[in-house]
Amino acid sequence: MLSLASDYQEGAHPAIMERLVSTNLLRTPGYGTDEFCESAREKIRAACGCPGAAVWFLSGGTQTNAVVTGALLQPWQGVIAADTGHISAHEAGAIEFTGHKVLAIPHYAGKLRAEDVRRFCETFFADENWDHMVAPGMVYISQPTEYGTLYSLSELTELSRVCRDFGLLLYADGARLAYALACPENDVSLPDLARLCDAFYIGGTKCGALFGEAVVMRDPKLMPRFFTIMKQRGALLAKGRIPGLMFDTLFTDGLYLSLGRSAVDIADRMRAVLEDAGCAPALDGFDSPTNQVFAIFSDGQLEYLKNRVGYSFWERRGNRTVVRFAASWATTEDNLREFTEIIGGMPR
């Protein structure tokens, strides 16, 4: 069966595997203090145009969101997120488990609008009882969003301005950042993220690495003991050189961006296949331009598809179901041809 359920099902890009094998028996210091991690940090700082940034390597997205949120927020603070945001919906309460509340507000095309965040903060601080309540301390976004949509540079700039006005930190989840950066519709660069966000992470798990995310902190003083906090939260890898080596490879010769481009290109052609098959738009008034492809099917069509192609359930809508297909850095032309044949044979 062709599996397009997610973008982390394969192992790692061959260039990463080759370097892991060739360096396997080297003996290096632990906990991310090795030469590979330092090389990766320098390459990431250069790509972000932020030579003074702190760069840390963690193993996965949920862990990264929980550890960073717990480190940045004061005990009485929570984090504003879209109600469809990953930390709001698909992280099993990991943020709440750290002792912080997710303050969910309605999304617009999967995104937070600056004016909605401003209104939330104005209403909160106008309440004379606000000191009895969980105060907003941070705004969480993801680039791209859960719906595969993108924050434009103007939207990100306005969000950053609102955060500055209310003394909030701005944090961006970049689990699929390679696919956002490579998208023709995108106008937000790594230097933009480093300039406008207080912290963000560059995703590796879904973008060509075996595992791993790289946290970029513009001002290291925001988390002065983050090494210790990572250790305390079980997030400090003894063999820290492994994610360092993987990110060093991803940020050599433009590999990270090229992996994103191939996935976005195939996803665009998957959308065209679905359109040619008469599949109605699955999202209300917007579409995903990145590597996530959404479609809506009848029960009969899903019965046909279920043993032919893997997908992720998204939501039930009346008597039909919205599903997501995800192209990845490893999705091939042969995969696309098989997908085209499957969709072409689907009952109308």
C-alpha cells in the first residue's frame, strides 16, 4: 500500500546516513559539546543572520515545545495559540503537563490574527480580576500551520508588534519549516524568523533527519540555564553529536531547502490530480500551498482508498470525511504515478 499518512515515515536522507556511518566509531564529547554540533550551530547562525543566537538540539517536536515553553514562561503564565494549533489539539496536554495553560483563540485559515491577539490581551488586562487568572506570557504559532498555510511577512511582523506591545514572547514551531521555506508563496526567511520571534525551532524529524529539532534563541539570556533545564526534563542527549551531525549535513550545500522544494512540487501535483478527479476543496475558503494535501471523500470513496493509500483522518463533515495526504522529502515520482492511478480509479 502506498503510504502518504505523514512526512516522518521514512528514515533519513542518504547524505545523513553516509555521515553517520563514516563517523560511527569516532569518540566525541557528549551532551552537544562536540565538533559536529558546533559546526551545525555556526551554519544555522549564519543561515539565520543571527551570529549571537543560542542553538540547542532536542529530539522531537512535542518535547521541544514543552521544554521551551516551560523554560520561557513564569509559573503564572500561559501561552496563546490558535484553537487548531498543534499544542492546542495534538500534543496530549504536554504544555499543561508543564504547569502552563494553553489559551486557545479561534483560528483564521489555521493562523492567529494579530488583531485577535491584541483584543484578547486588551480584554484580559482590562479585567480587574486578572491577577486571579492565568496571564498570557507567550504566543505560539507554527510555520506552516496545521492546515499547511503560511504566515506572510506582514502577518508575522504584526504579530511580533502586538507581542512587544504587551510584553509577550513570540515562539514559532518549525516542525515542517523546510516545506514552508521552499514554498513559492512564502516570503518569510530564516533571518525574518530570527528577527521577529524570540525563539523558534528548525524541524529535522519531518524534514530529512532521523530525528531532531534545532531550537534557535535570538537572545541567549532569555534561557540562561537551558542546558540544565534540558537535563532536568530528560531532553539532553548524551550522544548529542547525532542530531548535531544531522543538522550539520542538512545545512550544507542547501540540502534543507532542496528537500523542501521536492516535497512541495510533488504536493502541488497531487492537488492537481485530486482536482482532475473532481474532488471538492476540503478547506473552507483557503488551501494548503505546502506539503500537506487535504481532500474530502465520501464513505464509498474511503472504502476504495483504505487498502490502497495511507492517509491521516482530519475531520468528519456531515456524511463525508476530510483526510490529509503528506508529501515528504522522500516522496518519489513513482509514488506520484501510483497516487495518480489510485485516484483515477476511485468511484465518483
